[in-house]
Amino acid sequence: MNLIRLTRTLAVCTISLLTTQHANAGFFIPKGTTMLMSTFTPDEQNYEIAYGFDRRVSGAIGYTRVKEGGTDRPWRNVALAQLAYLIERQPTADGIFNAYVWGGPIAQRLERASGSIINTGTAPVAVEPTRYGVQGGVWVDFETLWIYSRVKVHSFKTEGWRRNEVVAQAMLAPYAADYEDIASWGGVQIKRVSGEKTEITPYVRFFQRRWWVDAGISVDRAHRNNLFLNLIYTF
């Protein structure tokens, strides 16, 4: 059975108010706001720009590079465009709940190996041409001043290639920060790509009104000591 994992998608990010007094660690793009995001690990790189069209709808274009099955594999390059829709943004007595969906077209191609071929051990085989398809996903999070939790699923599909991702995060805040102060969180991310080993990454998050930094190091056997870095800026 395929598990569905995260890639840092897309089009649903910026830092916003939980109340008029406190900072918020959830992802949301207010109307008229532009968000730049990049994510780096040894086997994945993401670059995105997104814009909030109104209070519920945002759009994004992005570029992703992934190595599937190990760091010695060739890069797969994926370009995408998408729309995201805020299904629900519900304040509670001590926090806020968010739910998003998104989707759009993609174009993907396997990067050519040295010499423009991949050696299979028997005969050289030319890499596949550019393929076109679709991608989409769903995101749910809940946050208070002291805790943050998130589950995100993301699926990509073109002819001859499919990638399913799932990510879950849980974090605690050592202090309650006001909106203009630098807030911090500490927690763990669990990520799974279909057909690959589960990745477990303790990490820290620092953010303020317009910027966001995540940094961590994976501890599971398959990904041990892999650096995770996520950068976001809004304007």
C-alpha cells in the first residue's frame, strides 16, 4: 500500500496572526501577499513563489528536484503551477484550525547522467523525455500558543511516474511570543515517500512577521545526519 508524503508544497504559505496579539506558525497567504519559499535536503530541493488572490484562493509556480531511492540516483526535475483553496479557517477557544486543498499541472524529466546516458549494467539507455501530468494535495493544521501540529499529503502523477508523499509534524513552543517578536518552536517531522524509508527529523523553527526558518538533522538509519533547511519570506 502506498503512503502519501509531503513535498513542500505549495501555494499555502505565509505567517499570519493567531489573534491581534500573538504570532502564528501556520501556513496562510493573505490577499495581496507574495511568498517566496525554498527547501533543501540532500535528496530534495524546492523553490516556489505564491500570491494570495483573495482570502481563500492563492496561486503558485514552483520547481522541485528530487532523488528517488538514494543520493546516488539521478535528479528528477519537476516544474508545476497550481491553485490552492482554504477550505476552513476556524478559531477555537485557545487556537486555530486550518484546512487547505490544492492542485495543478506538472512537467517532469529525469536529469541526464554523465555522458547523457544511464548505465544499466548491460547497455546504455537514454533517459526519458519530458512528461506532463497533474499534482495535488491536502493540508490540515492546528495551533495554539504552545503547540503546533500538521499533516500534509501530496501526490504527483505523469505517464510512467508517480510519487506519493506524507508528512506529519508536532512542535512545542518554549515561550509565548507576541506578533512582532521572534517566536521559536521545537519538534519532530516524520516524512514518507512511497517506496522509500520513513525519514525522522528533529528540528527547530524561528519566525517573525515576514520570515520563517526551519532547520533540523534526520536521525533515522536511512537518512541519518541529512540536513533539512526551509526558508520563507513574505512581502
